[in-house]
Amino acid sequence: MIYLFYGENTQERDAAVRKIIGEFIAVNGDMAVDTIDADVVDTAGLIDAVTTVPFLSPKRLVIIRYLSANKEVVADIEKILDRVAESTDVLFIEARLDARSVYAKTLKKSASDVQHFESAEGPALADWVVRDAHSIGAKITNSVAQLLIDRVGHNQQLLHNELQKLALVQTDISAELVKTMSHYSPASSVFAMLDATMQGKVDEASKLYYEQRAQGIEPQAILGMIAWQLNILAIIVATKGSTPDAIAKKAKLNPFVVRKNLAIAQHISKQKIVSLFDAAIESDLRIKTGKSKPDPEIHVLLLRIAQSV
């Protein structure tokens, strides 16, 4: 039997993988499971793995992780699948899969069990946090779930881990508990800072900027994120009148990101975005030429943006 489990929702995908492994070991024993990573295998080695006869068990399970990263072996996927022994089950694990690729099409055609684990976004992610909390015997409201997402980020595995930590302290997870126990991850803190900036919350943007610096985030990295945010606003303004999904598809952006910035884009002109882009470029140049120190330069830029929206 061939399995294909893929998607960026690693928390649910890996839970499904553990379930398959657990059920297989219960029948065949733990000696019957082999895991192979893409970066340490060639075609001959993979064919050997899927044709090896099981030892002291009726079947074998071969888990192949992220094979799409190994272009040479991927080119031989049909040959490999043709050689899989009847006594061997093969589970392919992938993050992203290009649906147009021969590799993806071949795997989906050959697999008896194909499962796509999509990452939740926006309100759906908050709903997922509520359900996940319930699954571990805890309670959390949607508003507190969103607070947790704002701090930890959108990675569902990290959110699950954080819920488990919080539930050890208090099963009824409150906003106060999240604020006390859950600290901003570096990436989430960047987005929180940008959100505050784009909402004109000058004091909060300033506070979050210095939190970034305390966590070791370099000023140039923060400047890069500011430019990224301005670019998204420029795209939305340039495609005024289009639906969020249409903008996201055309610009290859996450629809949630587009929807989140839509309200801001409605209150800022194309000329203002160009002006802010110029200001970001000037700040970058002043920092690189040594005319300004990074922290005060970027701090002033953030305040300028916050006061413009």
C-alpha cells in the first residue's frame, strides 16, 4: 500500500503519521519500520529499501521524508514505485507539492491513501485552536485563541505545544494567562509590530520594535519586513476593485494577508505608499553609508509610517 501525506500543517500531518506507525507496529512490531530522508538516499538505495523482504514480521513500512527535495531520485519515481514489494507499505511525507509536477501526479495516482494537511488561516485558525484545546481537556475562547496566535504565530505545531504548556497551569485558558506565559516569537513579534504600525498605534509599534531588538532581530531584517509590508499595500492599491482572493491569486499572496491589509489599503493613496517606499530606501542608504545608526533610523521610519496611515 502506498500512502501520501502532505501539507504544511505539520501538527496534524505528523499526528496522522504517528497513528499509521502505531497501528503498523501493533501488528508487525517496531523492527518492521524504516525511515529514509531524501538527502541521504539515491535511486538504488531507495529501490533496495522498498524491495527488501521483511524479517520476523509479515510486512514492512518504509517512511520516505521530503523526497521532492532530491531531484535525481524524483526523476525515477515511476521506476521506484514499480518495484515496491507486496510485503512493503510505503508512506511518503511532503510539505509542499507542486500539483503540476510529474512526481506529484505519479504519487497521487499510485497512492491508495492521499491526505492533504492544509494550514488554517484567519478565523479558521482561531477555530482550530479552540478545537485543539478541547482535545487536550482545556478551554479557550476565540478571542483568547486569536491573542495566542498573535503571540506565537500561525504554526499549528507551535500553537499545539503552547496550548499544552498553558493547560498544565490552567485548563480554562484566559487572556491573562496567555499574556503572562506566552511570549512573542521573533516572527510573530515582527508581524505584531507591523500591524501596530499600519494601524497608526505609535506607542505600541515603538514598544514592539525594541522588543524585536531585545530578541536579537537585526535592524536590517526589520527594515526588510517593513518593505515587504509596503509592497503588499502597493499591490492591493494597484488592483483596487478586485476581490481579495483574486488579488491573492494574481500576486501569489496568502488570501488572509490580503484581507488583513485591505482596510489599511483603502485609507492610503498610491502616492503615499511611493513616498513611504522612498523613505525606507533612504533609511537603508543612511544606515549602510554610516550616516545614521540603525535603531533610531528605523524607529523614526516606523513612526513616520504609523502617522501616515
